[in-house]
Amino acid sequence: MIKKIAVIGSGFSGLSAAAYAAKSGHEVHVFEKNSSLGGRARQFTTDNGYVFDMGPSWYWMPDIIEDFFSSFNKKTSDYYELVSLNPQFEMVFSDGIMQVPQDYSEMRNLFENIEKGAAKKLDDFMEDAQYKYEVGMKDFVTKPCHSWFEFVSPKIAKSALKLDLLSNFHRFVRKYFSDPKLIMLMEFPVIFLGAAPKDIPALYSLMNYGGYKLGTWYPIGGFYKVIEAMSEICKEQGVQFHLNSNVEEIKIENGKAKSIIVNGQEIQFDTVIASSDYHHTEENLIQKEYKNYSEDYWKKKTFAPSCLIYYLGFKGKIQNLKHHTLFFENDLDLHTTEIYEDKKWPTKPLFYACCPSKTDKNVAPENCENVFLLMPIATGIEDNEETREKYFLEMIERLEKHTKSSNLLSKIDYKKSYCISDFKKDYNAYEGNAYGLANTLNQTAVLKPSLRNKKVKNLFYTGQLTVPGPGVPPSIISGKIAATEATK
């Protein structure tokens, strides 16, 4: 039977769900409330020639993204050019700078120079992380997670102890390294999983392998090229897109979703896949009696951070700045505590600078720089222009010190900020979260919000608030899982 399927939202999970559902032979319509596709991965161009990716900027786990395209007999190279970054990124500490090289043998040398014996420890760490990556990303995270019985397979059972699901990342890293810089380097990738390393399963060392060992990449033209490519795949499968189309209600009768209300118009569908914010979908689009979870449930959950972002155009080149730079002069534990426990603006923040114009001449006018500053912050805290500006000035000051630049403020050609209130307005994001639900020990697999509505048999959820979790590759996987469930 051919189903008419509505997909709400056009982020990575929505596009993935739409593509896979259409490939199965169904009629698929994607409804996007904003004027362009991509959700948090949208892109905008300024009048004076800057092109800004609004969200993701780290292209990691390239094989997982490639897997999506291979499902449709395509390759990423059919749609965009990938460049391997060298160095992958730079880390700024209070007492020096560390560049993370593209070449693994050079990375081993870097570790050994910092801590005697660390090269061999890095090999051991990466061997373990590779195993977790191959089992975790290919088997563990691809389950719909309706029941723990899904994980009762010889391979996963055999792998259970090696996957380190019940031990934490903080202790795991310290089994291998003792130097504070190496520890910070290894712990940094899990920050955006939504909790302090002590609360993240050691399983997620797989991210170190998926990033450092498989490399850090950049699609020429910006990360939005991935969105454009996925939308082309969707169109090739017959998916129809509807922009500026705000879904106001999912109408349910007798335990079944019958239609959606879009900009005041009712449209009938056989199945609905909500790639919209899970909490928003349940709180505002369906009747109370059909919700999977109460408001108290969400209040008790640990969310990945929100963030303060600045999109900046500079006249003239900024010397001594790499494509990716992490400003870690301050204490990581303090910043994560203030995000996840204290729930307040950081006293000594860490932040990240992305300068894609170092790699890509298409994203800034000639002899200009495109810079994206991002500071992780707690969700649900007060957000106002005065506070944004205070942290902006601090970030600029640290950027000037690192690059040995003077008076960068006078060279700003374009400036736009984005923070909690914008995430709420544009994406209906719960408490302004930027990255979804944290992958903590208590929020893994079956313990995440269900991708199936338990009371409405043809309503499904996908994205960063359900399985497998936050991040671009997991969101693509989430869309595939939801599509598979919705088209059974």
C-alpha cells in the first residue's frame, strides 16, 4: 500500500526520513516553517557577499554521511567537493597552542612530545575507539530502541563489555593519558553530546576515532552543500517540499493521525513523521491525551547545550587564524559545570572560532574573512543583547590576542548574533537547546524518548531529541530508522 506521508521539518533527520520513505515507494511531503531547507543547518548570504552556515561546521564521520548517499547509488562527490583540513584544528591553551595534524603518524609524534609513552597509548585508545565505532555506529545506534531485546544479538552481547556502556568517559580517558592538554583534547568532542565527560558513556570514545582518525573535512561552499545534496536526493525520489509552511496541528481521531493543519489549511495524510522539536510536537501539535511524555518528564531530562553564536565578516585577512580554533585557556570542568549543573552564564568561558574563508574563497568577498564564533551555554537561561555583547567583546579580545591582531572591532564588515531566544523562535527548541538531548548514561538507547508515539499508531518522531542522539551523522541515522518504522 502506498502511503501519503507528512514529514514536519527539513533538518538532517527530516530530509533523511523523507528520502528513505520515498525510496520505499510512498508519497512524501516535507513541511518547513522557515523560508529555506536545513533546520539548524541553514545558510544565509549577506548583501555584501558573506555566506554563513548557521549551524554545523565540523564534518566528522565522513563514512556515515557517505552511507546515506550510497543508499541511493550516489556518492558525496556527485554533489560537493570535500577537503581534508590540515591541521584538523588548533587548540589555544593559557600556556601555548596545540595544532592537531591531519596525518596520524604526526599526531602520534605530537602526543609523544607532550607525554612520554603517549604515542603507544594513543594507538591503544584508537584501536579500542575503532572497535566501538564499527560496532556502535553500524549496529548499536541503528536500533529503533523500542526494547532492550533489540540488543540481544550474539555480536552486541559479545561486544557489551568492550563497548563500555556503563563506564564514564572521564575515567576512561585518564586510563590512557595524564597530561591536562591531552586529556582536554580527548574530552572536547563529547562536550556537544550534552553533558560533562563524567556523565557520558565511555562508548563515545568512538567520536575520537570518527573525528581524529578519519579526519576533519570541509565541503567547499559550506556545510549547507550537504543539505542541498540531501534535498536533491529527496527530489530524485519524488519528495515534495513546502517552505514557509508552519504545521499548527496534527489532527488525531480514534488513535490515528488523520491530517495536519498547515498555515490554516487541513491536509490529510496516512502517516506523520515529526522531525520538529519533540517537546514542541507533543506540547503544541497534538492533544494532551496523546502525548508520550509530561512536562515534568522533560524538566528532568539533561539537555545538550545551547550556544551564543556570532556571524562576523571582517575587512582584510586575519593572520594566524586556522579554519577551526578552540579557545580552551580556561577550565573545561568549570565551564561544563556551569552549563549542566549551575545553569548560568559561564564565568570563564571556552569558545570556538570557525574561519571557513581560510579554506573556501566562496564564503567571503576577496581579501575578507568569514568568522563564526560559538560559545556553549546552558539551556533556559536569560538571553538579552547586553549579555550577548559582553561575551562577544571577551571573545574578540581573546581572538585578537591569539592572532596578534589589533582593533578587530574596527574591521567588522558584518555582524549578527544568535542565541537561546532565536533557537526558540526559529526551531521551537525546548529551552532554546541547540544540540538536542544529552547522551548521558541515563539517556542512552531505550532510555531516550521513543521515536514511536505509544498512543497514535501512525505518528513517529525523529531527530536529536530521540534515538540515536545529537549530531549530524546520528540525525541522518535517526531519519532512516523513523522512515523504516513508519513504512512497515
